[in-house]
Amino acid sequence: SSKTAHTTQPLFPSITMAVTRDKSIDILKGIGIIMVVVGHSGCPDTLRTIIYMVHMPLFFLASGYFLKEDRLLDMVSFAKGKIKSLYVPFIKYAIPILFLHNLLINVGIMSTEYGAQYYNMGTLVQELILRVVFMEVHGEALLGTYWFIQALFFGYILFAAVYSIIAKMHVHSPGAWTFAFLWFSALLISVIHHLDPGIKTVCLYRICMGSSFIWVGHMIRQKVCTRWHLLVALLVFSSIFIIHPASMKEQSYLQDCVSILVSGTCGFLLLHRFSKAIDNAKSSIMMSISCLLSYIGRKSFYIMTFHFLSFKAVSLLIVLFYRWEDFDLVGMHPYITAVKGTQWWMVYSVSGVILSLVLHSLISFLKLHIIRIVTNRRW
């Protein structure tokens, strides 16, 4: 009798993926957004330092991985695409949170005891203009990671503009020249900050650094990464961790620009290969992990949006668990500092991912039913 062929199935068969999509990049983004959440959870300082060396550069690099140079020459079409994929999602959540700001303070999700301030009408209008025109949300703690969306959007636009100008000069490798111009611009901005720390350069610095990473991500896809490359990347990453670890913090110095560019690139190479290994694994457990991480990666925007809000549920749990009377502690951002050094950071991390996905699903469910109700009434 013929034997029935055995096909390994993932433990989460409902989480599917389009065949044409590069699943390893989704897995990479899944790992990246988990690192973002963990980095904000009050995790041990050493772990936080390692995460900050790579987690935000990873998303710029992953975005640049799919960059098509020919599209950069059509600025109008390119800008329209980025408005649709980055600006519109930003506005869709940044504006409602703005109008809910005072309410969130009133219900205790944010607290004036720990930095939150009520918005009057003048401040509300000012914040609205900043968000619509400049995608600026620095006054909104719950959207603290949205600086990445801002830097990615304007970074893409800036890169395309500079690329188009340089390409018209008919020079060889306009992308490389564009990268050089933008990265040295980031260096110049860091020098200006060093000379006068009072000058606010956060937006321009992150935009220039982010657009530099975009090109590096594009170049990585053109090259074959061998085991020797990975070994060198690991050694360099480890060396930077010991000598001068850096992040894409608001006010960076000259050495930070070099450190974050190298550590971010090395970390991306290592995690990308790790993601490919997970994607290629054949065991049922690894296939399930692969599907779960890729699902998380595809939902990374919503986890980025809601994980600070999800942290509030854990903060409330902590207050109740220790029977503290100060419920204003729930409004402390991003976590209750009194529990730093304990294992609560793990609870913050898990909840930050899971509750964000639940909240996104709930919002999508309500939105779908509202649309159905409105549509039925029209007919």
C-alpha cells in the first residue's frame, strides 16, 4: 500500500501570507517591533542599550530594502505613494488622539502629576497644525514612536528630491552621492548641536539619518551576504556595544552618527539572516513561530501606535497588585518606574504586543460594523 505523504502544518494555520511577499522581511519587522516594545518596557539597561543600537535603524533599512530607483525620478507619483502609505495612516490616528487628549487625562490614562498637560483651544489648534503640516507629535506621549513615521515620510521625500537633482547632473551612481550628501548633512547637524545645544535639530537629524539608512537598505538587497560578512558584522556590532553604543536619539553627536550607522547596519544583517533561517525552518513549531512573527510584522504599525496605551493596563494591574492608593501612577509614562529592576518589564512587553493587536482588531471590527450600518441606512 502507498504511504500517505506527510505535510508539516503550522500551529496557527489561520495566520496566512501571500506567496509573493518576502516573508523574511515581515519576520524581521516582527522581531523589530517586539524590540521596540521591550525597549520601552523598563527592561534591563544592557538589553535596552543593545535594542536601541538597532531597532529603529532596522525599520528604515527594511523600508529601503524594497526601494526602486526608477520611481525616485517621478517625484509626483513617488510623493503620492508615500502620502497614501505613511501620511494618511499617521493622520488617521494622530488627529483622533489629539482631540481625545484632555479626556485621556481625565480618565487617568495620562496624568498631570507626571508631565501631561491639558490643551486649551489655542494649544489644540497649534498641535493640529503641527500634526497636519509637519507630522509633529512631540507633545503626545502615547504617540512617542510616531517620530519614526515623520522621519520616514520626509526622509523618503528628501531622498527622492536630492536623488532627482543629482541624477540630472548625469553623475555615476546618483544614489551613492545622495546617501553621501544626506549622511554628511546629519554629521553637520550633529556638529551644530554640539556647538550650540540650544538649537533644535531633532527633526532634520532624524530625517537625514533615516534617509541614509533607506539607501543602505536598498544596497544590502543588491549584495550577497556570506557567513564571513555575518561574522564581521557580529564582531563590529559587539565592538561598538563595548566602545560607544548609540541610538537615533533626539540630540546626537558626531560619534553617534558613525556608531548608529554601523551598528544599525550590522544588526540588520544579523537579524535578517536570522529571519531567513526562521522562514526556511521546516518543523511545525518553527513554522508556527514564523507565521506568528510575520503576522506581528505586518501589524507593526498598529503595535507602534497602541503599545504605550496597552502599557496602561499593566500599570493599573501593578497599582492594584501592590494595593497602592496613588492611581495617578497609571498615568506615568511609559511605565511605573518604581518597578524597574523587577520582572514586570516582561509583562509590559507581552501586553504591549498582544493588547495592541486586540485593540486594533476591535477598532477594525467596530469600523466594519459602522460602515455596514451607514450603508444599510442609505439603501
